[in-house]
Amino acid sequence: MPFKNRITEMLGVDIPLVQAPMGWIARSQLASAVSNAGALGIIETSSGELDAVREEILKMRDLTDKPFGVNIAQAFVRDPNIVQFVIDQGVKFVTTSAGNPERYTKELKDAGLTVFHVVPSLDAALKAVDAGVDGLVVEGSEGGGFKNPRDVSTMVLLPLIRSKVDVPIIAAGGFLDGASMHAAFALGAEGIQMGTRMVSAAESPVHDNWKKAIVNAKETDTVFLNRAHSPALRALRTEKTTRLEFENDTNAMTEFGKATDLYFGGDMEASIALTGQVAGRIDSVRPVAEVIAEVKQQFFASLEQMSRQYS
Ligand SMILES: Cc1cc2nc3c(=O)[nH]c(=O)nc-3n(C[C@H](O)[C@H](O)[C@H](O)COP(=O)(O)O)c2cc1C
């Protein structure tokens, strides 16, 4: 059965599923596998390594003829020319996150790009819609990554925002299969974004130690850090993050260390492994295409089973 909704139309994809932007990780190896599987790969800029990002976008053109997007994580990219940089790469879809949607939306839209802004609250969603975005990524606090210290779960946030705005919504935070996608659609989303499932996919470039830690994690094995500071973050439970969990006087960012020593060196205490609660539902490392095909099959099976049972 084909998917057809505003997200598939706007993004030009077969499946309304987006791979999350993730510093150093969301590069061509992972993003091209996602795009080639009919979903949307995204290239990160939050590493701040724009020369490497440019190379990765060039590689994408060799690795796939399918659409892909770029993320501008505003708080992490200090280059004042970031918008022109993204426009120059010729991509058509951009998500903006971790910052004010008024800052870049008009310039990006004037250049013909489709702009979705990532929001963790209703106020942020209304502000983004006022700024003229084409859609929202609504991100609940169970997801991995940098977070609003005032955390709200996807289950509450998604239907709340849906009831107040008309633009299409991609739901993020806690998704990995067709049943969770079906739930998101019931709550008003037309697409889903996956971070933690993609970090632990076969094509993800991260060290096996991180993938294994996700596979072995229970649903209680993430911590929400830095509530007293900003940004807050959700990460895998390790010795370091367990210590930081209730140390309100310490800004966890001062102990972030060198991300790449953890990401690619495999030293799980060297930095902080941004990871969502959904790690508790992930029990193997699998190729992206297999995951995406299964999500699609499960989504339609779940729809059919529900309508049979309750009609
Ligand atoms: C390792 C990691 C890095 C992330 N980096 C970014 C980023 O650079 N920009 C961004 O908008 N979101 C980032 N996020 C958040 C994801 O985009 C996504 O919304 C989140 O992972 C969804 O929840 P899930 O982990 O339950 O799938 C990151 C998440 C992870 C796990």
C-alpha cells in the first residue's frame, strides 16, 4: 500500500520517515542508505565542520538520486553564513533546530527551500508557525539529544500542538516501528523522525560499543541531564552520566569532553552518548532498509488490525 500525505508530497519520499540529524553521525553513509530505502536522509551541521559537511553532501549525490535534507542546529553552528552555505548545496529541505525560527526561515524560504522547525513546546510551535515555517518537527522529551529543560513527552505534546496548528507535523521522540508510527499518526502527525534507531543501525558510523550499549539498554537506561542549566540532554546511562544526573550544580556541558572519542573511539566514558528511551525497545543492529521496510509493513498491518477490531 502506498503512503500519500502532505509529508510524502513535500519531501518527495515514498515513506514519511526522516532520519534524525546527529552531529558527525548523520553523514552520507547513513543518510544515503535512508534515502535509498525511500525515506529521507538528513545531513547534519551540528558538528560545525562545514568543510566536511560540504564533502558529505557531494558524496550524497554519488550515493543516491533520491531526495535528502540538511539540518541547521542553530545553537551549534557559529558560522554566520550557514544559511547561504545550505542554499548553495542545492538541497530542497531543511530542518532548523535549537534556536529562534524567526532567524532563518524567511531567507531559506525565499531561496525556495521547504523549512521545518523542531519544537519542544506549544509556545515554540506557535512562534515557528508565525515565522512562516512549512511544517514542524514535534520532539518529545523521551528522544535522545539536546532537549528543553522543561521536558514534555511526545504523547502529550503531539496532540496538543496538532489541535492548535494546521501545518504538517513530523513526530520525534520514541519511534522505531509501525505501531509507534501508527500511534503518532493517530495523534496528528504525518511523518516520524528516528534518532536512536538510526544511531544503532548497521550503516551508522558509530563505534560498535555504542551500538551494543543501545541494544543492551533497558528502557530505564537513559538519563535526563542538565535540567538546571541549558541545554538539557537525554543520554545513555554510563558511570559519568549517572554521576551527573542529580549534580545540579554542575553544568553537564562542561563534562561533554570530545564527542568523537566516544562516537568513533568507543570510549563510553569519554563523552556523553545522546540516546533516547526507545533504546529499551531496540534489540539488534539492523540495516536501515530492513528497518524502514518493516516499519511500513507494520504500519499498514496495525491500521488494518485496528479497523477490523473496532469497526
Ligand atoms: C546522537 C544524537 C544526536 C542528535 N543531534 C541532533 C542535531 O544535531 N540536531 C537536531 O535537530 N536534533 C538532534 N538530535 C535529536 C534527533 O533529531 C531526534 O529528534 C531524536 O533523536 C528523536 O528521538 P529518538 O532518539 O527517540 O528517535 C540528536 C539525537 C541523537 C540521539
